[in-house]
Amino acid sequence: MTATAADATASGTGGPTPDPSGRLPIADARAVRRATVRLVRADGRAFLAVLALNGAAAATGLAGPWLVGRIIDEVRGGAGVGVVDRLAAAILLCAVAQLLLARWARYVGHRFGERTLARVREEFVDRTLSLPASVVERAGTGDLTARGTADVDAVGKTLRDVGPELLISSVQALFLIGAVFALDPLLGVCALVGLSGIGVVLRWYLRRARTGYLAEGAAGSEVAEIVAATASGARTVEALRLERRRITASHDALEESRRRRFHTLFLRTVFFPGVEVSYFVPQVLVLLLGGVLLARGSVTLGVVVSAALYLQQLSGPLDEILMRVELLQSSGASFARVEGLAGAPRTGSADTPEPVDDRIDVRGVRYAYERGGEVLRGVDLTVRPGERLAVVGPSGAGKTTLSRLLAGIDAPTAGTVTVGGVPVVDLGPERLRRQVVLVTQEHHVFLGTVRDNLLIAEPAATDEELWAALAAVGADGWVRDLPDGLGTRLGEGGRRTDGSQAQQLALARVVLADPHTLILDEATALLDPTTARHTERALAAVLHGRTVIAIAHRLHTAHDADRVAVMEDGRLTELGTHEDLVAAEGAYAALWRRWHGGERTECATPPGERSV
């Protein structure tokens, strides 16, 4: 977890139960159609303009073959050069008009696509930010990253290029087939019969394409997840000598991705040749039937030539349609993955009642991870407003799990965790981060300036408030030494921060967020002892009167707390003041003696001072 009030620290887990596999959901075909209709309606006037312009361009293009037929019939009837010149000039004018209308239609269509893509991106970002942290952790960043990059880009390509071109080609194809029917209905029926082969091949392809492309996308996400996990944990992999295992996992993921890719390539190798052959069938049938009808005097030569030219022109739009349909299947699978976030569990809604106060109650809480045993076993605890509570215990006792439940990151398997009588997981992100914020030793520095990194927590904060927050955690000194102070760019391409500086920025964000309850889980672990003590004292002063729950790994924190809660094997076994628990000669007394009698006696709090 990043130690900020603006990333996942104030997330809840309201909404439907996540997929047990941990994967983010994928929208079904009906949901994708509804989303498509919603996007079209959002810019309906532009969409209608695209239809109208394409229709006008297609109608204008129909004049050419018809005028060629007229020229043939006029010449056969004895017309002179003047008639041919006038008809040829009309063909030229219609071609220019079609060019201009088609260009205008593409311009309007591309603008429509860009605006629609912007809506898709905004929806994706909004949905991603409202995902509970636990859902993101289970799914892994690879899947989310693949959806937000490759899948959104595929949707964008469809909206910018595939969609407008498919629309233009579809309108042209309909007008061309209609023109053949207008010339002679029998020739029109013959053309449709000849095109039926394309329908058979297309049906075969569409029945298999969606599943194939979804599987290909999932395999790509798995590759991205393994690469991201290996890169981020490179030091751990090297330290534990896991290189061979990670290489094997990467090889297996790449092999699965290759296999899925080859399957979709196989579908295309059947689809495209079948379609290419089918293009010639209607032309051959129309010419054969046209010859019979011409011999009987039922049609003129110009009609047969015009019908053949229309069908020859039809191969262009059909080729575009079928090419775009193939791309549409790929981007449709991508859109299903992007739209699938709409079905993921959401954080709390705005309809949740307002907490009556800041008291935290834990009642009968049990919690078990999906791939492990029960971690918490019936915990009962009340944290009073303004209290400083230290939670101590051996590793694996359930301290960190309890902190995640208190912060609303995870929901208990049984029992309740409430603040002011309202379940913590039901609070929306904005309300929750004003109530409870979890700060861990994990941290994140966002790309941008120091000011940008701080304004995430409180966008309305002034520079004076930013400096005050930095001073509260002892970070104002090194920030003032930066070349541009608050305006210094951090991260890749800018000033790099070490672990302690990143953690101080995270704590400064907490100060700006101004929560009533602060949960500290090794929040100062990356700081040296002197800086950690200074930061803790500064935070104690800033958070005076607020509730502080500290997962204590340095027992001087427990010594200074109002009460100490002792966790053992997922249960709360002791609760009281430091003095009372030491006098009780229980588990806490044993911990205190071991810690106080060892190397860390120098960390004891000086008289008269209190830490967080």
C-alpha cells in the first residue's frame, strides 16, 4: 500500500464479491452493445452527421456506373460525341463531389471517434480509481496495465479509424446493392445469391473470433503481470535465487500467448481466402444471367455493364468491411476487457449514512485469505476518539491484517468494523480518507513535481500549507535544497528520491489529508532512528486530539501509547496500559523485557516526550 491519502489508502470494498480467481471481470456481448449505444448517444448529433455525409457520398458515387451504362446505350443508339462529353463531364463532377463528401465524412467521423475515445479513457480512469485496493492486489497490476494501455489503444484505433471506415464502407455497399436492384431486380437477386458464400465464411469466423481474441488478451495480460512482478521484485528474485523459476514462468506465459496468437492467426487464414474467392462469384453470375437476359431483349447492354461495374465496385467496400470486421473482433474483445471494470466491485457509495462520531468498533471479526487459513479469529476492540492505541505481537499474529480491516481496504469474513456506527467498507473514498488513513512502509512517488505529489492529498492546499506539512514531518529542509523547491520534478527524468524521502512525502500527504484516525504500520521503518523519532514527535504534535493506531514494531511506541493491544495467533489476548500489562506478567511483559533488555534500550522515549 502506498502511504498516501490519495492512492489506495482510503479504499473500501463495497459492491459484488470479486471473482475467486482474482481476475478482473470481462463484459459480455450484451454489456458491450449497451456501452456502445451509450457512447453513440453521448454524441448523437455528430454520429447522425457522419451517417448523412456517408450516405450522400455513397449516393453520389452511384452516378458513375449508371452514367457509363447510359453512354454505352446512347452510343449504341447513335448519339454523337457531344452527348458522350456531357455524360463524361457529369461523371467527373460526381467523382469530385464524392471525394469532397467522403473527405468531410471522414473528418467528422474521426472527430467523433476522438471525443468518444476521450470518454472511454475518462471512464476507465474513474473506474480504476474507484476499485478497492484489495481487488487490484488480487488481480495484479499486469492485467490492469494491459487494459489501460493495449486494450484502450485498440479501442481508440477502432473509434478513430475502424469505426468510421466500417460505417462508410457499409453505407457504400448497401447503396451499390440497392443500385443493382434498381437496374433490374433479377440481377439484384442473382448478386445476393452470389454473396451468400461470404455470409457462410463470416458466420464461421464470428462464432470463434470473440473467444479467441479474449483468450489472446488474457494471455497478454499474464505476460505483462509476470514481467512487472519480476522487474519490481528483481532484488528479491536475485537474493532468493529464483531466477530459474521466474524464467520458467515467463517462458510458460509467453508460450501460452504464442499459442493463443497462432489460433487467431489460423482463424484469419481461413477467413480471408474464403472471402477473396467469394468476391468473384456475384460478378460471374450477373454477367452470365445478364447475357441471357440481353439475348432475350429483357435488358440493355448498358444495364448489364452498369450492374457489373456496381458489383466490381462492391468488392472495395466489402473488402474494407471484412478487414474492419476482423479488427472489430480484436478491438471488441479489448472493449469487453475495458468495459469489464464496470462490473468490478466498487468502493462505498455516496448514499452511505454519515458516521455519528469517530469511534471505531471491531465486533467478532474473523478474516481468512483466499489461499490461506484464518488470520483473525474473533477480534473485539473499541478505539475511542483521540486515543493512541499500540498493537503489538509476534510476526504472523494478524496485526497488519487488522490494520487493513480498520482502514477499509479489506472486508472481514465475519463480524463488523464500524466507524461511528457505519461499516468502514461502505464509506466512499472521499469520506473514508477523511476518517481513516493507513500509512505503511511502502511508498510511491508520482511523476511530477513535489507540489504535484502533495496536492494529490488536498488539491486546494496553498504553498504555505504544503510547506507546513513538509515541516511537520521534517522534510522541509531537503525540499528547500532542491533546485526549484516545490516545483522540482521528481521520478524518472527528474530528481530521484531515496526511500526515506519518499516516505516523508507520503507522511506529508497524510498531514494534508487531515484524517481523524491514522493507522501507522511501520510508517517510519525506512527512516534512520533519529529521523524516525523526530518524525514521530512531529506527527504526534500535528495529530494531537486525533485517533492514532500504531502497529508497533519498536516498543517505545507501545510505551508511549494510551493503551496497548496484544495480538497472538489472530486473537486479541491482552488490552490495557503499558504499566498494567507489564505488571500483569503476561505476553506483553515478556515482549517488553526481551526488547528493553536487548540492544534497543537506546530507543526508549526520553522523559516528558510522547511519540505517535
